[in-house]
Amino acid sequence: MIGTKEKRIVAVIIAMLITIAAVFAVANSITVATAETADSSAFSGRSVEIDNKVLYDATNTYNYKSDAPDVTVSNERDEYVYTINNMSVNSYRSYEYYDMSEKNFNVVSNDMPQITVLTHGFYSSASDWSNITVADGSYKFAEDKDSLFSNLAEDSGANVYWAKMDSHNSFRLIDLHNSNNIVNGVYINSGAITITEINDISKHIIIVFEATCEAKEGYNNYVYEEFNYSKKLIFCE
């Protein structure tokens, strides 16, 4: 029997995979965005060239609502406290970011997808997709030749990246094929060599998305907001 936590994880994964399908199916061509500055270690997106609503409208088959929640998070005594400034908690929990009453006019491409995004469930991490068990019994995000993205990469020659959210509005992109980012088989976060752009789009691109602790341990919608933000990696031409 599946427990409550597992049900929530499965529900989040299914919902996000549906979102992913919409995101990367609508563009006939894509441009991969770069960081704002050449020496930046975190993506801040193309804030000057394209705003959130334009981006989300362009990368989905439904339009993004303009009254998105205004949320702040504080850490009090090792517990995250969420303040929703423009709606009730119940409204936030059930808030739908897209106007599902009518599809927009984006055309879904039947071409081979250029990007695959893998995301984790509630209270989980990138280690859901590839891991080893360390001495203390915990799972670490690590190399595993039998993992889903390792098999995909082997079959297609794809490049694989870890989009690690550092805050609600910034993330680092870590090349998982760079041997310097692997220590004793474990993908490192602290001290990892990051990249500021993806400039090889001749191969399939696999991105392993990981939300912040605040999002993973809080409301599902807070994860959706970070996942939406990571779409700044691409935009439609």
C-alpha cells in the first residue's frame, strides 16, 4: 500500500512531468540562455529580454495568470515559515498558475525533443534519479550507470546538467560529465565547477532539476515557482 508521503511524491512527479511535456513541446526552435555576465556562477535568466509572463506563455499551451502569489519564506528555529502576502494559505495551496479554461495558440511540435528535464518529488532531491548509499545510511546524488539519465545519455550521446536552485530566483548549472564535479562517485555541490551557458545544442540536453530546501519542505506551488524560473534556460524564437 502506498503511504500518504509516497502518494504526494507520485502526484508531484506526475503533475510536473505533464508541465514538462507542455514546456518543451511548444517550441519549433529554441535558444539556450546564458548568464547575465560571463563570470557569473548562477543563472539569473534573461530578465531584460523577456519577462516571466511572456516566457511562461510562450513555453506552455495555456497562458500564465498575472496575479501570481506573492510569497516570502523565513527560517525560524530551523523551521520554514511561509507568508503568503496576497491570498490565504488555502487559496495558495490550490492556486493554478495557468488559465486552464482555454488553450492558447501555441503549436505543439512533433519533432524530436531537444531537452529532457527530470525533477524530484516532495521532500526529495536530485538523488531520486541516481544515487549511492553512504556510511550514515543516507542517499547521495551520485553516478549510477543504470540510472535513467545515464541510460538516456548513453543511448543518445546527450549532455547532462544539474540545475541546482540556490535561492528562489537563482540557480547554478553543473556539468555532470565533468570529472572535477565527481568525488568518490558522488556529484558535488559545494565547490562544483559551474557553467554559464549551454553552447552545444547539437546533442540532446538532459537537465536534472533540484529545488531549494524551502520549496522541497514546503508547499508544492513553491516548487512549481522555482521550476518555472528554471525555464529561463530557454525561450522561444
